[in-house]
Amino acid sequence: MTSDDRSKGMVMVLSGGVGGAKLVLGFANLLEPDGVLVVANTADDFHHLGLHIAPDIDTIVYTLSGKVDRDRGWGLKDETWTFMDALARLGGEIWFNLGDGDLAMHVERTRRLAAGASLTEVTTGLSVALGLRVRVLPMSDDPVSTIVSTPGGPLAFQHYFVRDRCAPRVDGFCFRGLEQAQPNPIIMQNLDAGRIAAVVIAPSNPFVSIDPILGLPGLREALFGVPGPRIAVSPIVGGAAIKGPAAKMMEELGMPVTAAAVARHYAGFVDAMIIDRLDEDQADDIRSLGMEVVVTQTVMRSLNDRKALAADCMALVKAFAGR
């Protein structure tokens, strides 16, 4: 395979919710629609009020459609809460907010799944209805559930994350159903056909967003067959997580809250790390793990920031292809 061949094809982006969705939007505005394939974590999917909720998929889809609430980073902009207000008056469970517009997504997803459609088919249909051109795939059509181990006992992820607001100390994680789950067949078809040029791990939580994807039977091994690099963007900047509980989790698991610690978590799989300028002093430590390092701005406050970070990823892909 020539360097030109290795620089062509799709970039597969492995993503969780808010942070990952920002980089996905950058790729969507930088590349042609058929140049990006997004693989969304579904291990934090759960059933609530009889509905199938898929938080990471929805955050990515809402972000790509321009409908996301930019202040929160998730949910719909200009949302109303009549349903939740009525549910509260009835004494219902209100710890997980479902806006009136957002509720339609969950109702329609649940209806289609009950009618026999796969999660991939449902996600594709809803994405098309919202005008998406980039393909967003659930990591698997099989159910996987993140369980957080705490001193008080195991917690379903959304109970830990939303209901308990990440307050319990984290001892570890397990992913119920992961060993029996199969990677999304469309992912494997594209890998088998050699259509994936490179893999980018978005700045998402390594433990509860990316580990479930890479833990799917056979997927990690298949990704080693991609001709281009496997790149990770650090979700830790200046000793803190930009969004979510990753930093708290790392501290409670006895890990330094650093970009270098994220690199060590991905060591043996990732070829290159992209870290923020605030963490430039960690570059040599990361290189000692056998990874290349790019130091740039990784905090994405604007669309231009998102596109610039995606461009940095693509520059790495082209650099590897030229060797």
C-alpha cells in the first residue's frame, strides 16, 4: 500500500458525549461526509420511564444537527420542561431530566426498537430525519451497561452520574454484557474492506466512554489492522477534565490527573497523543511510551477551535501516511 493509499479513506472517530461531540463537529466541518465514521459509546444507554435513552448518541446527533444546547453541551436548545413539571406533580422520578423536545427522540427510538429495528437502523433513521450527513453508529446493537463500583456497592452509570452527581468514590468499572456483545457490523465491514484510514479517540472519558468501545470482542484487534495511525486526544488539560468526572475518577483510582496518565492508559494501542499546550512539559514522558506527541490547543470553545483540532488530527494522519 502506498502512502497515497494510506492517506485516503475514512477517519473513524471513537466518541463519548459532550467533549467527543465537539471534535466530531470539527471533523464534519473539515472533511466530506463520507470521510468520517463516528462510533458512539452506548454503554451508558439505559431504560428510564419505559424509554430507551442513549445519551452519547443523542449528544452527537444534536451537536451535528445544530440543535444542541451549547451552554450545557447536551440536550436541545430552547427546550421546555412541561413534561417534567407534570411528572413531578404526580410524584414520578424526576432525577433524570427529559425535556419536551428531547422526549420525542426517546419515544420514537423506543417505538422503533420495539417494532424490531436494530439500534443502528434507528440511529440512522433519526439522524437522517435531523439532516445529518455524517454517519453515526452505535458501537454495538447489543446491550452493554456500565456499572460503577463504589464503597457502597455497584451503581448503574446514570445513577452514579446523574442521580448521585458523581459523589460516590469510584473503585472500578465493569461493563455488563460486553463479553457477549458484538461490534456494530457496519464498523467491521468497513474495517474488513480497508475503508478506514485512521482511528481518532476523541477527548472523551477513557474509562466509561472509550474502554467499552475498545472492549468489544474483536474490535481492538481489528483496529490494529488500520493502515494509518491510532490517535488519542487527551481529555485532561492542566490537571482537570474539561467536562465530566474523568479527573475525579482518575484521582480516586490512584492515578495522576495528567495527560501522561491518559497516555499510559492507552499505551500499546495508541500511536500518537494530542495534548494541550498547558501540558507540554509531559510530552517527553508520553514519548517514552512509544507514542508521538502533538502539542496544540485542545480546548474547543468555538467552531473554529473544533475544526482546528480536527485539522491537527488529519495532519498527523498525513504525516504517518508519508512514511
